[in-house]
Amino acid sequence: MTYKEMLIQEIEKAPDEVLSEVLDFIRFLKQKRNSDKIETLVASESSLKKDWLRPEEDEAWQDL
């Protein structure tokens, strides 16, 4: 049985008050995951910035 199937079974048995909290938690986890990805992208950008701003990089990309 998959996690999704197990969750569906539990959801079908749970009262609405619990489902409201579960929904909030799932939304929180999705938002947190997206925030973590954005933070990684920002960190990568700042560390690669010095390489991107070199004249050699400008030459390599000038024909695009």
C-alpha cells in the first residue's frame, strides 16, 4: 500500500476538525519546500555571480 493510499484511508476516517489541521500542515510543508528551493537558488546565484561577471563569460555568450 502506498503512502497516498494510507493517507486516503486515514482521511476517510478522520473528523473535519482533524482534516482542517491536516490540510493546513500539508500546505505548510509545500510552502516550506518551495522556500527552501528559493533559498538554494539565491545562495547559488551569489556564489556563481563572480564567475558570470568575467569577460570570458561575456565572450562565450555574446552570439546568443
